[in-house]
Amino acid sequence: MDYADSDATAPRDPGPGPGWQTDLSRAPAATKIVIAGGFGVGKTTFVGSVSEITPLRTEAVMTTAGEEVDDHTAVPAKATTTVAMDFGRITLDTDLVLYLFGTPGQQRFWFMWDDVVRGAIGAVVLVDTRRLADCFPALDYFESCRLPYVVAVNHFEGTARHSPEAVREALSLEPDVPVITMDARHRITVVETLLTLVGRALETTPGAVSRAVHRAAPSAAPEPSRGGRCDGSS
Amino acid sequence: MSTAAPALRAPAGPVPERPTARVRPYSLTGGRGRCGHVLLMETFVAALADADEGRGDPGAVAAAPGGALASWLLPEVRAVLGLCRRLRSVAEVSALLRMPLGVVRVLLGDLADQGRIRVYGTGHLTGRPDRALLERVLSGLRRL
């Protein structure tokens, strides 16, 4: 029951880490970016490419929230499902720390998205062009939240390279949503993707010199039934 | 939250001997799932100096009001306090102790109510980051 010591496979403490960790008189500003996308699209790779710690995994226990979608009748004893989320950390300055949270893309994990999206700078929606539809729930969700996001096409070896414009069209993206082709394994392209997102967030934050046109409600665009929603109240 | 304290105490009855038995996460929190503190996943917390009873020796008597604190704190709570001798985010506490986020939030909320940990502000509460913060993030990323 001792969570800290008894389990041989317990996650490793990242170690001494940056100096701010031991100065308890003050804490750095903490902020976060959400990395979203379908299963196996490279979210953890993305996080690991730029994180100063080996990505850690946090878990949320889903109980009754999943009843409508999970058929428990065959296994009556099973009342909970564990949802995992990998995250990394970047110390950007002595007083500024950025967290990257890779979130599961499946629709039934909305409750967890609300949690991770609260206070976030924005989201990177990772896309595999072989499975475009996997990112629909994420796009819908961020549109309904009005969370700034960029679409990052993770270019897998051996797959055809699609132009950003083709991806934009296939996903029915607004013209002002940045689309980037990148490689989640390569740190430099990951950093560029994050820079693009923060730039996009600045554009859409009140006070901008050339403030972006406020987006219409997601329903205004004729899109495939992507069915996401943002429950800001939770 | 005046009802906070009992959740942190070990049950009065006989303690099961099986070391592998895991307490159902929400029995640790008395079924509560929310707390009054702003504990975002990236919120930093740290143990307060005079609440340093998280050390390994279970027989240690803490010099805090209430007597032998370490002996009645749940192991999970001791683990949280031990980990938080360094600045940690809520998500890091959850990951490093392998405790579900919701449980960690409740435990941290209780510990904050009792003055055992400090919850640091993220600087922007629950709203979106402001322009000043975004500019700092941008220049920080450019330096990578």
C-alpha cells in the first residue's frame, strides 16, 4: 500500500532537477500545453522529444462516468477504468515552467480533457494522415472550448507527404488555424510546433495589435459529425 | 473544510496484514472528489517545513500538535509529504506516487487545509494565460 517504495516498477523520480525545485520560498509560474490526437499518433514521442524529464504518466480513475459507453454487464465486478496521460516538463526560465500533457483522444475521456484544458495556453492536435478521422474529436473539442490550437501533421516514414493545404481541406479547418508538417521524434520540429502554437495563442488573446477575427461557433461550418463538446462548468 | 481531518487518519479498527492489498482510491478520500483549493495539474505544492513528518521512520514522533503524527497518518499521506519536500506539481505527485489524480487532489487539499503543504499560485488561476505570460513562454522556447 506504500505507493512510494513498495512497487519495483514505480516511476523513477526525475532526480535533482532544476534549482527552482528546492527553493520553497517561491514557485515558478507554471503553464501548460495540451498534446492531443488519436491512439498511436506520437503524443508521447512528441512530449519526450522536448521534455527535460522522461515523460511521466498520471492516471485518472473513471467510475460511473463511463457507464453509458462501457458495457459492464459481462464483467459486473469491474466498475472503474483507468485513463493514462503522459506528460513532460520544460524549464523555460528560472521562474517559468512549461508542462506538456499528452491526452487520450477518445471521445469518452472528455472529463479528463476539461481538467487538462483548464488554464492551458492551447493545444497541438497531432495528426497521422493515414488516420485523419482520429483527430476529429480533438478538433471539435478545442473548437467548442475556443482553445487556441494548431494541427501538426506527424510525418511517418514511408507515408506519402501531404501538403498542409490538403490536410486543412480534409479537416475543414478555418483558414487561420496553422497547419504544420513535422516529425515528433525531432526536437527542433517539436519546438517549432510549440512556437507556432504560442504565436497562435498570442494572436487570439485580447490585447493583440492585430486581433484575429473572433471565430464563429463551430456549428457554423458544415463539417463531418465530429460530436465533441466542451463542458466548461466541470 | 472542517470535515477534512478524519480522512487522513488511519482507520481505528484492525489494519489488514496483507501488504499487497490496495485500498480503493476513493476510500482514502472519504468519497470526496473535489476540494476548495485551486489544484490544476500544473499547480506547484510543497510541504511546509514544520510538517516534515513524511520521513521513512514510521516510529518517528513528530513535534506537531496532536502528538505522534507519523503513526496515525496514512502511508499515502506520508508519501505525499515526503515527496513534497521538493517543489512538485500536482501531476508529478500523482505520477511519482502512482495515485490517481482525483485522489491526489483531495489529499493535497486536505493537507493544505491543515497547513501541512503550501499551494502555490500558477499566476493565472483558471483563466487563459495572459499576453505577458505568453510572451515569456515564446522567448523561453526560442532559447531552447
